Amino acid sequence: MSTTAIRERDEDEEPTREAKKARTDAADTPVEGLEGQAKQASNKTYQLDNLLPPSHVLLNLPRSESHSGASPIIREEDVGISEYISSAVSPIEGIIKQRFTDFLVFEVDQENNVVHLKNLGLPESSDKPKDTTAKPASETAPEPTSEATEVDSDPHSAEQPKTNEAVDQAEATDEEPWPARFSTRLEPLLSERALLELKEMFLQGPNPPQIKSEQPSGWNGSGQSASVGDLDQTPGDGVNVPEESSSKSDRNAKRGRGGRGRGGRGGGRERKSKAAEDNRKVITDPLPSKATRTALHTAIRELMGGKLDTATNSSDSKTNAEGGSQIIIKWASQKQGSTRGGRPDRGKYPGSSDWKPPFIHFSLQKTNRDTQDALAYLSRTLHVSTKDLSVAGTKDKRGVTTQRVALRRGAKTVEDIWKMANGFGRLKTMEQILSERGDRGIRIGDLVYRRAGLELGMLKGNAFVITLRNVKADSDETLEKAMNSMKTGGFINYYGMQRFGTAAIPTHAIGLALLRSDWAGAVSLILRPRPGEYADAEAARRAWLEDRDLDKALRLMPRRVVAERCILESYQKQGGEDRNAMGALSTIPRNLRLMYVHAYQSYVWNAIVSERIKKHGSTSPIVGDLVYEKDIQEPEVVDLDGDIDIAADAESKEVEETLPTSEDVVEETVSSRKSRKPWTAPKVKELTADDLPHYSIFDVIMPLPGNDVAYPGGELGERYREFLRLDGLDPNNFVRKQKEYTLGGSYRNILHLPKNVSWKVLRYNDPDVSLALADEDKILGFDAPLDEADGRFMALQIELTLGTAAYATMALREVTKTDTGSQHQSALTQSSDDQKYRLSATT
């Protein structure tokens, strides 16, 4: 396929610059009538300086005309982003995200594997018979299919090592329901006796095996395991049983409603009742170490996918006698009924011949779609609830991103999911599916069965391929200096502009109102006009704020504008009464409310880190800096209120475009509190002069405000407290009556050092031609972008890997010395001298 086709793809998916200009022009055009006059009056009274936190004055910023009028702009400086590490290196001009393919993001899983879309073909369930008959060479061409129990190797690489995910799948097949890794992880935690009992109980499945008539009910009636030879089971139940153990009388006893034998109908009901009672359990030896007990709880949960429950046996006398607590392990209670995803595989369990794991994992590539928006689309396409879909991290809207998704499948197979996702038979033929791009910027592949789902935070970071357009540097030497500085010295680990939203209302200002329990103020900020937003949302706001027409406002308000709709729907339920602001706010999804609060924390963190860098540099620690103590590993970035720190992409599943989105960071709220391991406060210390030789600048951390954090020592700590006091907050008390707004705080490294950094210079003529290919385009055979040696313009293509706590835009900012805000970048694109050559390539 030609590069022209690639160019046309981006043109189709991206709103044209002319359309954007038309909206801008329309916004600047005088509006006739009373409604237009009211709108203009509203815009004229909009003053951004009046909305920013009072502590904004401590940033000592010059007043800008952009801070008032109809189109206010929130700048990097307004959210505390002001310093550079390589300030002595000249700026490198360049435009970020001019095309979607200029920003490629690939998730890095917990085993450090970079997630790529590798196979688009129809998968096959592993239990299907395979034809092993030899075929002529002409008939052995690869089929467009992939095995559902194995991730295919990368078709673009001659040698691609098998990923840990593929190994995991290969071990956890139907033929081996107890993979070797189960024993490997549990052996240090369990005695040999307990491990054998656990394995036996797991292989028997969630339904207790029937016991011969001479045995009491349950597991030998004592809660302890019956030996395999004592069990009366049919083949396929996960245990190999001698043929003679299944006698005719035994079969009659199990037939129908009790068979013809003893008990009749009543006997059948009695046996059914006893079978439903599960007394099986494994009791460990006393475990004196709390760390060991915690590790065992975690291992059972993660390995068994939540199928087994664990609890501490504090009542046993051996607990006190031997100085430790025992852990009880048993099958979790089975929930009955069907799900929206389809009827579950009832009666099937690990070890049975037709059992398949309850989840399907697949790779998702999305283009110009929010993660939650993409999941909502998939839920409609696959006819499942959005609650059945989970991810390890959310990804940016503007770009092409690839990540793993987990689906609680119900009774659906990998073939079912693939066909529904691709519209097979209904909308597309197999040939079309394997030769055309996915619909609406969504493509899935590499489907496999898995035992457990995904939770937010289950990843190591993201790998990026970023292309800067229309790059200008005063020399090649300057470009090399800028890149090498970022590669070896890192960049300031600021929370990026996405953290604070793209709308005209500062997200962190709403967060401050919530922290101050100013409920009416928070509602006012959420509902007030936002210059530059789409016409439907703008009209809905006017219907409420000017006409007080609640029904009209709700009718016009788009569903993507979640917070506003929640507030207005709350007013509607109250008969139009709007005095209960706190109640209205409580209807907003919790993640979104916390997003506002965490935006304020991020603002303060950015501001104090800028003070630290400005006064003391970025090369070495100083007395008073905070670091994690050396005898512990650096912990996950966790809020002390129990949530993993929500970065700019931590979206509620109900939330779409109103949330500040992130392109490059995942520090989100874990979806299941039940599965979250107990939080323990990290040990930090304030550096003294004697400590300085033992730590580097990359060890230095800064707290996000909260109850359970230490502030830096000396002048910097006092400055921190000054920011909070000026905003009406007590630095030592973040406890609130509404517990969800009670902040524990957290820590974050002030610098971030990227990994696997490389770069190259490209030349191009047409700014609409992609300079990088997404995975889907590679598989479909699109031509690789050409590096035109005589091209008029220069691009800088950067590859790097970042951890979960870092923003790629902040790494690019270190190189370009340019504001990364979306409005500023849009202005750079429009004024770029390569734009007059758009669509000039020959077709």
C-alpha cells in the first residue's frame, strides 16, 4: 500500500484544520439576539486569575493577557512547571503530536514485555482437534489464525523470544491445570503436606467430590482431604479414577432424581443438598511471620484468580502455642446465575476435559480514542458489560496506543469474540478483515484464554515511538547535546498538562474547592461556561445557567460530559432544587471526583519541585531532601489513603472525554479493593550532611500533600507549608468528614531517567504522510514511511521507555524547551511553515 493511503487514513480520522478554524471563527463572530448577548457577557466576565488557587501568587509569574477574556489559556507555569535540567542547552523547536502516528505507545507488562499487536487472524480454541496429516508443501502456507493458548511470535521479527504471557498460557492448559509455577511460588510458603492438599483440592474443582456411601459427607467428614483413591468420580472430573470404581449401582444412584434405588425422589434431593455443602479446606502450619502470611494470601489470590479464599485461623489453640497464625484455604463461594457476557461454563473446572479459563486476554490497538471510550465501544460490539472489561492502564486519546485487555468471557469463546469485534459475516468478509483497518480506530488481536483478569497498575510502564515534526536546531551538535542530556540526566518528573485537563476551567481549582468543603464553589466551577468547547455542551450550560431550564439542559448535555450530567440529574431528582451541592457532587463517579483532588496535589508538587530545582539545581541531593531508606525497595507510587496515585489518565469506566487524559503514565486507582495487598508506609529519611555521599539526585523524592507524609527539611519545607496555608488548608490535617477526600499523601521521585533511549533524524516533504507505522499497518502490509534525503523539513524520531510514574511529554519538554499544552502545540502546528505543503504529495 502507498504512503498516500497512510496519509488518507489520518485525514479521515482527524478533524481537518479548516474545521477547527471554522469553530474558532464561529466563536469569535458576534452573536445576535439576547442569547448571544448573554453569552458574550458571560465570556467577558471570565477571569482565569480569579479561578486559580490563591497560592498561585507565590509562583511569581508575570500577568498575561491570556489570563482574561473569552479564551483563557492555562500555561505550564500556572501549574508549577517552569524549570529545566539542561537549561544551558539551546531549545530544539519541534511540534508534538501533529499526526496520530507521531505518538505511538506500547504498554510494558509486569514481566517487562512490550505489548505489540502481532496477529489479526481468527484464533482457535485449544481443545479443537488438530489435523496432523502431512500436507504437500503447496498446502502448508500459514493460515490467518492463531492458537488461543499461545501468543504468536512477532511477524516483523525473524526471532522473537516467547513472552512470559505465552509461557504462562502454555503451562496453564487443560492438560496441565496445575502449572509448575504454582508449586514453585508456593513451596517457600507452605509445608509439603499443605501444598499437596491444596493441589488436590484445586484439581477437584469448586464442587466437592461425591464420597462412597460408607464415608461421611464432606471431605471424610472432618474437613480434611480424602485420598484420591477414596473418591467416587466420573472421568473428566480432574482426578484419574480406576474403571472399577464406577459401578452400575453407583451410576444408578446418581441418575435422574435419585434413580430407582434407595431414597427415590427424596433420596435424590437429599444427595443434592449434601453435594452443595463443601467442607473441604486446607489448614497451614502456624506461620509466625506476618510477611509470610501476607505473601501467601497474595500468592493464592494471584495464582488462582480469586477462585480460592484465604482467612487467618485465629481460634486454633496451636496459634498461641507455637507462636504463629494458621491460614485456612478453601474454595470461594460460587455465585449462581448468568452474566451479560453469557452463561458461564457451569460444571466445568480446572482438570475437566472441556474447561477453559474464565477470561480472554487480547491486545487492543486504538487510534484517537480514549481508553474508556474504546472499552465502551467494545462492550457494545461484544455484547458484554463494561464491568466485564479491564485494563492495566489507560492510554492517551491522541495517538496510536497498544495495550492488553481482559474480558470476563461468560460462555463466549475466543472465536466468538474475534468474530464480533471484527463484524465477521455481518459487516465484513474474512478477506476484508485481513486487508482493511479496524472500524472506528479499534483493532484487536492475539486472543488467549487466561485464568485471571487485569487490574489498573498491573504494568511496568510504556514504550514510546515519538516523532517531532518541523524540527529546527541551531546545529546538529545542539540536537545531540539535548538528547544526550535527557538520556543521561533524565528530566524533571513533573505531572504533565494532561493532569490538569484541557478545558478552560482549572481542574486543580475544583480539587481545592473539594478539599475546602466548598461544595457550592466546586459545582459552580464544574457547570460554568468553558470557552471553546463544542456547541452541544455549550448550549446545555446556557440552558441551565441562563434559562434555568433543567429538562432542556439535560436533553442537550452530551453523555460524554459526565460530571455536569450527574449534577443536573441530581437536581432533576430533587424536583429542580439545587441547594444540595454536596449531594449532587456525590453522584459524580468517585474516580472523577478524586481526579480533581489529585490534580491539586499535583499542582503543589510541581510548584515545590520547581522551587527545589531553581534554588539548588538538579545534579545532587542537598541537606533536607527526602529519600527512601536504603534497606527497602522503592515502593509502588501509592496514595496513603489506600489508592494507587491517580495520574492524568485515571478514568472511571463511566467517564469518557471530560477527564484529563494521559498519554504516557499509569498510576491509577486499583479497581478491586478486596484484592489490594495491605499498604505499609514507606520508610523515608531527611538527609543530613553525612548522608549526602550515599545518595544521588535520582534518589530524592517529594511528597504529595497528605496526613501521613513527611515534608522536606529547612526552607523548602516551610515553603511547602506556605503554599497550603495560603490555599486555606492545614498542612498537618487532611482529615475530612467525607472520608474519600481525606488525603494520606504519597511520594514521587523528582527526576526520572528514561530507558532504552535512541533517536534518528528523518527528512520529509508532505506533513500529512506518516513517519512511523502502527502495528496494524505493518501487519496489513502498508509501505514503510520513506526517509526523503532531500526533504524540505526535518523530523526527530525518539524511542524511549518510561516507568509508570512519568510523562513522555515532560521528557520531550526537556528537549524542546517548549510549552506542551495542547493549545500551544495547536498554535505551533497552524503557524508551522510545513503546512503550506499539505497534500502536495503525488497520488
